[in-house]
Amino acid sequence: MHGRSIIAGTLAEISSQTFHAVNPLDNQPLEPEFLECAPGDVDRALAQAEDAFGIFRRTSAEARAAF
């Protein structure tokens, strides 16, 4: 694991800001650390998700299950 976001099959730009997920049981940070996305990466991810949903919503339950 590298901690970078994957948006539409490509790695997002490297950021200098990082964060850790936290274990809810003991509040300890979990590895790896993740790189924060830039606002442009978030916008790109949202646009890609919206495009993908248009295709996904027309996909049959059988095709979704096979995926």
C-alpha cells in the first residue's frame, strides 16, 4: 500500500499533507499514512463517479453480481 488515492485508474498527485486512519477500538493510528487529495483531485473523482454511475445504473443485477 502506498497511501495515494486512485482516481479513475490513475494515481492522484503526491501531496505533502498526510493523515492516518484511526482504530475505533483503541484510537491508535493505523498504517499506512494516507496522502490528502488536492481540491482538483476531489473534483475529478466526483466527476468520474458521476459518469460511472450513469453506466452502472443501466447495468442489470446479473451483470453487477458477476462483476
